[in-house]
Amino acid sequence: MAQLGRRGCMVVALLGATLAAASGESLGAARCEHNGGGNPQALQSLNALLAREPGNDAAYLARARCLYYTGNYAAATRDASEAIRRAPGQAEAYLVRAKAGKMLGQISRAMNDYSAAIRLQPTAEAYYGRALTYLWEYRGKEREALDDFTTAIRLDPRYVGAYKSRAVIYARFDQFQNALQDSLTVLKLDPATPNAYCNVGFAHYALGHDAEGRRYLDTCYRKDPDPQTRGYYETEVRKVLAARKPRSVGGGYASGGRETTVVDRDNERQQRAYESLRNSGFEGRAEACRTDSNKC
């Protein structure tokens, strides 16, 4: 009788191990990725898994990631919060909630979550996300953004978005040689990106290398024939050229070359929104924004 009891316990233990292994396999197969074609199916699998196993802690984080990549930011925030409640030390849960919260306009909490993710597990992605938030959501935080982009690059020397965004800050500070170097790095790492040629071209113009600047800009326009792209960069080039011209009265150089019009500001806002969406992984929404400012 005792032997039969021991055998029963062994069967129960083996069954439990088998179920745990099956759950682990289904969880691993249901991982969503940026622009993953199987993300909707993975989300369905995770919904089914949590319906069977509502206590599966890891599944909440996995589903939060899927919900984020499929554009359901409110639900992603709820699942990430549940994952944090169940296991407060999960850096990725804070990172997913930060990204989803940012898309919902919850900027203050997103910043706190990025910082929590960095404290728990410093990664290039977390530093990059916080830097982008400093850059586009706050005034006067360029230095903080610059430091975070630089740390992201140190952690991942091939992080294209960090070089691209850091070049924006260098250009704001008129450090055009640094902006050129970062833009050239983007071009080397991701030559398929048309705007990389435009950014290199503009940096050359800002440094007075007009022939090189025109060569890169023309390449950019061939790769991206959208007139809005040409309009934005040609406006920036005209500002640079105007700033070089002597004043018509009083000597010196014209100070009005960098003044912006309402159209300039609208173009810059649209460009920033496009870059933010693209760098956050939302290619479809970024493209819609690029072609129609009302969709930014």
C-alpha cells in the first residue's frame, strides 16, 4: 500500500513537471518581437495560456510586450503593472510600461519607469528610451539626453537610433563636426535609411562643405522622393546659407537667417514626431505621419 502511495506521488510529480515544461514551451513560443509577423498569433496563445493559468507570473510580462507591439498600450500598461506587482525586480516590466505609458502621454510615470529599469538592469534600450523622452518631451534637458544617448552607445556601439538622435543634439549646440561623425556612423550602420544621407548632407553644409552637402542631399532625395523630405532639409540649408550672408546695413552677419516661420515650426514638429515614432518601432504610424502631418 505504501509502495502504491509512493508511485502515486511520483506520477503526480511527473505530471506537474510535464505541465510546467509544456507551459514554458508555450510561453517561449509566444514571445513577440518588434515588427514580428507572428505577434497576433503569439498574443492569442498568451491569452489562452493565462485563461488556463491565471497565476503564471511570466505570462503577464510576455503578454504586456505583445500588447505593446500590437498597439494596445493601455492593456500593455495594465499587464506590465501586474507583472511588477507579482515580481517587483523585473527590469523589463518597467521598460515595457515606460514605453507604453509614453505612447499614452503618461510622460512623468514613463520617466520614472525608465529610471527604475536602468537601476535594476542598465541597458542601451532603457537609456535610449529615457533620452528620447528628455529630448522630445522636456525643454532644457538636452544635456541629460546627450548623456543618456552616449551611455546607450557605450552599452551597444551599434545602436543606430542613439547615434541619430545624439546628432540632433550636437546640431542644436552647433557642434556640427560631432553631428557629422554621428550621422556618418548611422549611414555606415544603416545605409538603407534615406534620412541618414540627408543628415550627413546638412551637417556638411553647416560646416561649410557645400559640395559634399549637396552630393549627400541629392542622394537622399533620390532614395526618398517625398517632397516633404526635400522641403524640410532645403529649409534648413537655406537657414545655414542665410546666416553666412553679410548684413545689408551695419556690417557683420545676418542674425535673421535662423528665424523660423510658422511653416518651419510645423515642419520641425512633424519631423520630430516622425523620428520619435520610427525610433520607437512604429514604422506604419511613422510613415503615415511623414506623409500627412494630421496623423502625427
